[in-house]
Amino acid sequence: MARTALGNATWLEVNRSDLRQHQSKWLKKARGQHVLLIKSNDADEEKVVLDRQYFDEIRRKLDSLVETLEIAMDRKLFNQILAAADTLEEDLRLGKLHSLEDAFAED
């Protein structure tokens, strides 16, 4: 069982004939971060089976990474964020910042 950096997935390798003979057993193992790799003699023919919730988690992380890269690649926006970050500590110390509860409190 090999590990990956993304979510510490555990790869379970199975060949096609074993999967056909014991499909239910193998599909039950593809839960959470256990990812089923269906091996083939041709690497282009290998398939992956994973849990829907784990797939959604991977998609959310990927979307987040793409958004972060888009911000970092936008020089103007990134410089504005860095400039604002420089003043945050001083603004906090001077009491210029308010909590979300304070800002959106219903009177």
C-alpha cells in the first residue's frame, strides 16, 4: 500500500481478473481515503476507484489551490493584499479592527 501527499490516501492495487472475481469485496475497500488502483499491463489502461466524499474533498482542495494561484499570479491584487497585511498588526493594536460579530450584529 503506497501513500500520497494529498489527504494521505492509501492505494490498494488489484488486477482486473481478481477484481472481476471479487468485485464486491474490492469495491467495499474503496472507502474514505482508500483508493483502488485497477492494474493493467498497459499503464494507460489503469483505472482508479475512489469514494465520492473523498473525491469531493480532492476537488475542493484543488479548487482552493487554483484560486490561491490565481490571486498570487495577479501582481496588482497580490501586492494590495501584502500591503494590507503589513498594517493588520498595527490596526489590531490600535483597535481599528472589529470582529465579524460586531460588524454584523443585529441591534
